[in-house]
Amino acid sequence: MQSMNEAKTGRSWLTEAKQDISQWSASMPKNADNERIDWHWVMSLDLEHGIGAAKSQGIDLIAVLNAADTTFSSTSEKTDPMQDSVLSVQQLHNLLKKDLAVRDRLESIIAQCNTTFMTDFDRLIASYRLPRALAYANRRLCDEIAVLRRIGVAMGLWTIAEERRERVIVPVLQSVAGAESLVNLNDIQDRTAQIVNGRAERRAAEREQKRASDYAMSRANLSGVTSPGGSKVFDYGSLGSAGGSAGGSADSAEAAQDRRLADYKKSDWRDAYLPGRDVDTVMGIDIETTGTDPARVYIIDAGFEFMNMISPRPAGEPAGYRYEQDYYETGDAYGQARLSFGVPAQNALLGNPLILDLTGIDVRDRASADFRLFDEWPEAQIGLLQRLEQQPYVAHNARFEHSFFMLNVAGYAESYRAGNITIIDTLPMSRRWDEGSIPDDEHPHGNNTLDAYAKRQGALDASKSERHLGLEDTHIMLVAMKHHLGVLHAEGRGPWGAGGRPGNGGKRCGKRW
């Protein structure tokens, strides 16, 4: 019902979403960085019309950027960045500093919402509408930040370099000769890496502390006791062992590889996404986006199709679908669909060379009326959700699709929490059941890309490459999955092995409500 209402009210749902703050504030007093949330500040945000500093002041940043480009490219001589610009250097600095502070504050709230919602066992929070609204506003804020940075480049204040900082790649502003005294870059540098890496370090420390506590308890209370399988209770391997030989000599390369393989084959959280032995009709899906953070970027392409893993292809379905790659054969696939979506004008203006190179999609062409934005298209969200609920859906590295659906599809989070959605992932199929994926010197963490998995399973010619378009990638994924399951069944492995599960398998919320 909620998603249907959104279809009728346009963007007003963004303001209405703030009605849910009382539910969230009761269950989520702190953000992902363990800081107390000021919910009154959240209530003050204009999610419907924009939360950027320039937006709130009525500044047309596209016009400013165009003017700056014209002004500073019209002469080869060094120009005072304050001269003839719509924005002064100080104005630009202040706008960017304020936007970055708002984004850091907002994203720390969004990052905590999933955990709070899924562990709300008393169902005090009825809807995931508020996190979706916050993410909607945050995407536009990120576009404003990107345009402000580009204006600084056009004004000759700084250049931008993309740098990897451990887990993330961030834009780093670098001073231009002669402009060092005009603006304090330290105030307006991106703090994403500091925040994300700090968060990860805290989580790792908490996990290690728990592991050490569990191990100490097992030593104190259950010393020498083993599980039926013969392993020490709470024996995590790394605790109480230096990992070297008794004589202290370095491990041989063979021993190191054996240890790496043993660690690679250990059961982990990914196994929850493995299919069961009775899985049949599935819907494969793949999305292409303008980046990797669902709270910052846009879905621009989606493709899905159906395939039966056991029963025959439905007789009444049309045959001979034409994929972009003419060497792809329809085979057992049916119900193919390809959807293209747009981006806001500011996002289109800046372009996205990385995505253009990867997918062939030029976002500069996606701001026209021909392309609707997915997060502004309730009918498309409703249609997708209905399909996702009808049978298990399959994706390669499904956590990616899942994270985007949580913050983009009205009703998805609620349906998933209710146990109405089942997710199967071909990445752990590759990792767990495909010997060709095991680590080696070239791939120390295993070779589990869709491209590699599809080639090993005969779904993609060795001379070709993964297309990075939703429908084409979905197709080779499902073809690979069906072939792989056939081999595993014949050999009595995978779902038909000792650790296999009956039914569809896959990941779903543990308790239905």
C-alpha cells in the first residue's frame, strides 16, 4: 500500500517519510560511528527539495560551472580565481565544507539503518521509507559536491586526483601553483576513507575481542573437549598458535599454499546464499550503476530473465530472444527484460568516464525525458518487487544488488524482513563448488568474477569478456549456474553432497512475520 501511495504523490513521499522518525529514534539512538543521532536535525532536512547548501540558497551550480569554464578557458594567462566568477573563492569553500559535513553526518545514520531494521524483532519500525528518503537526498547532495569540486578546478584553485585509501577510492584535492593561499584545502578534503576505514577497524577489533573471549572461556571451562568433528571448541586457528613450525623456521611455499587453501574452503557467511537441491524456477538479475555506494549513486541499467533449473522451459514462452551479443543463444531462458534509467542533470553534466569505459553507457545522455530515474519511478519499483517475490532471485555477488534494492525499491526491505524474498548467489557457488576458482599466485583470493565463473562453466567463450550490461550478464550467469548444478548433481556434490540443503536454499530472513 505504501509503494502505491508513493506512485500517486510524486516526491511528497520524501517529506512524508519524516513521519517515521519517531519510530526510528526510539530504536536507533546512535549512528554507525556510535555517536548520538540528533533526530531534530534530521527532521529539519528538506529531503523533497534538496539538502545541499547551494540548493538551499537558490544557486544554479550548472550555470556557475558553465560560466567558470567559459571564463577560465578563454585565456591562456593566469587569471585571479575571484575575478568574473559567479562564486567567490570563500563562497565556494563554504558551500563545499557545509555539504561535506552534512553528508558525513547523514551517511553515518544511513549506514546504521539496515542493522537496526533487521534486528527490530518487536517490529517497532514498520517501514524502511525513511532510509530510502535519506539516501535519495544524499545522492543529490553528492552530485552537488561533485559539481562544486569541478567548479574549483575550472577556477584554477585545485586539481582532483583519485587515490585508494585502503578500502575505498576517494577524490583528493591538490593545490595549484599560485592558488595555495586562496583556499584551505584541509577544510574541504573528502573524509570517506577515514570514516569507512575507522569503522572497519573498530568492527575488526570487536570481532577479535569476542574471539579471544570465546577461546578463553573454552579453555577455562571445556579444556581438551572437542566437537564431534574433532575440532577444538571455539578453535579459530589463529589463537594460541604462531603459525610456524616448532623450530621457528619459515613455512615452505607448499605449506603456505595449503594453509591458504584451507582458509579459502572454510565455511563462512556466503554459504547462506547457496542454492538447495530442489531449486527450479529462478529470476536472474544484474544491475549497472554509476558507482558502488547505494546511498551515493544511481541505478542506470537493469536486466532480468527467468530460467528453470530442473523443469522444462515453459512451452508457451517466445523463443529466439536477441541479445546484444549475437553469439548468445537463448537456450532455456525466457521472460527477458531490459530497463534503462536516467540520472539528474548535475550528475549527467559531469559525465562518468569509468562507467562509460566499463559499460558503454554515457551518463551525459541520461538526463533527458527519455530516461526516468529509478528512485523516482514508483511503478518500476513496484513491478520489480513483484517479480522478486515470486521466486528466488539470483545475482553474482548478490549483496550488491540487495544493498541497492534496500535503498531504492519501495517495499523491498519490508518484504525481505518478512521472509518473502529469497536470494541465491552464484559467487559462493563458484567459491565453494568450482575447483577452478581456488587461489593461486595470480589470484591469491580466488578467481570468482562472473567473467571467470561463466567461462569455466561454458557460458562464455574464452575469447570474449563479460559485457557489463544487466541482461547480457544475467544470461551468462544463469547459463553457468544451470550447467554447474547439472555437473554437481551428476557427481553427487554441492547441494547433493553431505552439506547440501533440500528445497530452494538461498538466503532469506530467518523468521517470517
